[in-house]
Amino acid sequence: MFHPAAQILTWLLLVITLQLLHPVPLLICGLLLLVAACAHSAAKKLHTLMRRTRWILFSLLLIYACATPGEPLYAPLGAFSPTLEGVQGGLLQLGRLLCALAALSLLLTRLDTQQLISGLYTLAWPLRFFGLSRERIAVRLALTLHYAEAALQDTANDWRASVERMMTPPAADAQREIEIPIQSITPRDGLLLAAGCVTLALAWL
């Protein structure tokens, strides 16, 4: 098992790499990520992420299609017609975002909430030089994830009651304990990050 911080950094490197890929390499990368998601039982997580971001995905494609200058797809609409260049650009950005979501589904499947907090806690180490407490940041993040997950799991039919519950401040729980597992960085984690940097360098070239 790689260190959670190394896995989070590798995901970030992958997201940056996706922004540099052209359509054919991006398609190959997307297929590989989809196969990996299915192989690691992350397909359900990917479906959930896509369902929750479906309007963002649609808006992204629509904005690119209608706001990018170029050859209109339907000439009678004139300036109100989506453009060919806009649709192509929108589909390319949509593919990059879907690949990032597939990689994120793998990350969230491999890491539970405690491991995710542990990774972010490790990555927040430089904040100590600015006088910030990473322990306090980790605790607040853990509480935020806890209450956000509870809100997302609320499937009540009465949407007004659901909104009221989400707007109600949670009761203070002074006895609540949050455990942050600490894991040592190993040479294997360095190799993972090195592989991510090499991949980014190759995509940049």
C-alpha cells in the first residue's frame, strides 16, 4: 500500500498530465482508467461521481460549443449556432474531466476517509512555516467530510425537511475523537511519484 499522500500527489500529477494530452492519447488513457476502475471495483464510485457532476459536464460542453468562435453547425441560427470548433473543444475538455473523475474514483476506492485525511495532513506539513496548525485543519476537514457524507445519504422524500436538516447546525460533541493514522514514507512511494513526474514530462514533450 502506497502512502496516502503519495497517492494524492500522483492523482494531481495525472490530472495535470491529462491537460496536455491530445485526443488519441487521451482516449487510450481514458480506456485504461476505465478498465482499472472496473478491475478495482471503482465503477460504482465512478458512476456516482458522474451522476453528481452531470450538470457540470453538460454546462462545460454547452459553454464551449456556444462560446467558441468558428464554423457554425447550423447556419440558419447564425451567431446563436454552436460551432464545430466549440464542440470539438468541449468534447476534449469533457474527456479530460471524465478521465480525472475515473482516476479520482480509483483514489477514493483505495483510500478510506481516515487515510484521505492522513494524506492531506502529511501534505499540509509546509503550513507550519506560516503559523498554521495542520492538526486543526485535519480535524475540521474530517468533520466537514462526516457531515457532508451524512447530508448526501439523506434520501428523504420531503425536500423541504432535508434542506432544513442541512441548515440546522450540528450539535456540539465535545467527546468526539478523530484519529489520524500516520504512515511512514517509503522508497516505494518515491518511485510512484517519480513515475508520475516522468509521465508528466513525457506528456509535456
